[in-house]
Amino acid sequence: MLLAACATGGVVHVPATENSASGGQVRVVNERGAVSPQAARRIEQEGPTDLLAHHLREVEGVIESPLVLGNDAHLLIDGPQTYSAMFEAIEHAKSRVFVETYIIEAGKVGGDLAELLAKKRARGVEVRVLYDSVGSRPTPAEYFDRLRGAGIAVCEFNPINPLKLAGDADLGINNRDHRKVLVVDGRVAFTGGINISGVYSAGSFGSRRKAPTREEGWRDTHVMMRGPIVAQFEGLFANSWNGQACDDDVALPASARPGPAGDMAMRVVVADPASQRSELYVALLSAVEHAKERIWLTYGYFVPDHRVLDALQDAAKRGVDVRLVLPGFSDFWAPFHAGRSHYTALLRAGVRVFERRDALLHAKTAVIDSVWSSVGSTNLDWRSFVHNYEADLLVLDRDFAGEMEALFSMDEKASHEVKMVEWKNRGLKARVLEWFARRWEYLL
């Protein structure tokens, strides 16, 4: 049903609209790891019952990781906040540090990270770094040699060089590891949209910011979490590492499950081309289709398929407050204009569209009905749906959703709202670029 025009024949599993594959049995795990039907009822009481009840009932058959209780999460805005929190967590590492990222650069941030990781390795901490071959292609080989020389285990995901291939033989060059995951000691984890890169060297809020450049000040969101959810991220890293036939498989300790750290209900949702599934697509689409009050989405790359477009338009037409914060410029022209090619239909349906034109928007977040939230690496585009390995944190919690809404409001205030009158008067060049990019949106 999804991506019917997919040239590779890939299929992403979509849940049934009436009965889930799990027969309605909700997998909710508390801080002790026990199945708890009572927990499902507790979660439903946190917010709009229809949305949460539907989520708990309908998406279970297509999402592997169970919902776990007893967690806490902290939003991190832009690079400075994120790197500060990540480096502090690594500084306190006692046993192991796992880094998985699409881009790792050899600039100041990457250099500081390498120095810190080498210091922890010298003190006996197990350190592993998994990076994507395409995303980190500009990084000099000397950078990774430096890590290896410090005793750090380094692995290249799906190497471009066919002579280096040793992992999943089914992967093509278009299948990339777009995840951004850091796990420290199995007790704290990070995920979101932020790579190890100098483009995040400055924040993207403030009245005195200079004109944006492509070298600094990208607007992005990350999240730090504690509690049982960390075990899911650590297991995800282990699967990625071991699936690439990297040296020395990850062997997690039997007592890897962390204890409770808060009251939030969370789960990991992933995109995995090898198993032909995009769990965030399923979960987000389900939430959009059953939203009652508001749908606030922030995406750095917005090239949706027809079903997502229909769901957003239908929600707006039934009175839901649907708002999109999208980039006002991009590091890649094609997806930017392909996404803009859908503005007319969205605006006609009543969807409000905002563009951040003072900073390069790279975040991938959603908050729906003040209780359902996601933060991660998955864009609302075909590449994330079909080609990339992605990871997102899904949170069912009213307090966290409140933080997400506050952040969305900050982005909205810093953005320019695109109105229909203005949009109809855009120039011929923009229309031509939109038409051309639309023809290739599957590949973007």
C-alpha cells in the first residue's frame, strides 16, 4: 500500500485499520521487564484516549520493540547543548561507549570527541565507533586510523569500496546508516538528528544571529534518555555492529537492563531496509490519522508520499490544527523544491506551513495531541522510508509533549508563514525547480 511506485519493489509494512497483527495484545513492559496490561490503561489516562488507545492497539504488529515504562528524557536543542551533554556522559563512562553516526568529521568537534574517546579507552573503557561510508566519505582516513591507534574499535557501515564489503550482502550502495546513537555504560542514551559535525557549532535561536551559513548554526534536535529504554538503543547498536561483520562482535552483559529513571513510556522505532519496514512511518501515520486536536511536525527534509499527504490534508479538513515547520533553504536543492511542490495542496486543505529562513533546519520531530511525540533521524521523505537505516524515540507522555510543543512554538516564532497569496505569486524559476525535483522525489 505504501510506495507502490517504488522502483526496487520494496514494501514497508502498514498496519491494518481494524485489527492489528498482534490480536490487540499490547506489549507494555515496566521497569522490571514484566508485561503489564494495567500499564496500558495508565498510559491511556495520560492524554486523549482515542489516540493512545489506537496506538497501543493497532501498531503493535509492526513494531518490534515493546513500550517500556520508567524512563526520563531531556530535550537538547542544537549542537552546543547536545555535544556538551554527550561529552559529559562520555567523561563519566566506566565500562563502555558506543557511537553510531551517519557523519563524523575530523574538525574541532570530531577532534575533541576522538581525544575524549582515546582518554576513556586508555582507562580501560570499551569504545566502539560505527560510521556510515557515504556520510563520512570526506573524513580523512587518518582520523579513523587515529582512533584505531588508541585501541578504539572502528567499523565502516556498508563500505563504498566493494573490496571492503563484509556485512549484509543484500545491501546496495543506496542503503545508508542514517542513525545517530550514543550509548554510555548501558545507562544513558542519545538520539536525534545531530551528526558529529562543525555545522552545529553555533545555536540557531537569538535576535542577534548573523545571516546563516552552511558552516554553522544548523537548527536540530536531539534527546538524552535514561531508564529501561536505553537497553533498546544498546541492542540496536549491537545489531548494527554485528550485522556489518565488524571485528569483535558486541556482547552485551546479561544485566544490561537499566533500572527506572522516571515515569515516561517510550519505545524505539526503526527503519530497516533489510527487513523492509519503516516503523516511524507506521506509527506517525497512525497518529496523524487519529489526531483530534493538533499535529505539529518539524522536518528538515519533507518529501512525503501520497498517503502521508492525504492524511495531513484530511486531518486539516476535519478541523485538526496541522502545522509544519520546514526549511526555508537547504544544503541540497532537490528535496527542498520537491517538498515545496506539495505546498499548494496542503495550503488549500488548511495546513499551515512555516519556513525557517534564518537557520538551516535539520530537525526531525513530531508532537500530536499534546501526548504523542517522536525525536530521531527519520525524515519525512522516501529515502528515510525506504533506503536508510533510521532510529527514533517515540514518547507517550504529556509532560514531554509539552516540552516539544514549547520548542515547536519557538521554531514557529522564528519562521516565516507561507500564505496562499504569496505562494501563488512565486516566480517561474521556483516553479520549474519544483516540477523537476518532483519527478525524482523517490531518489531524494
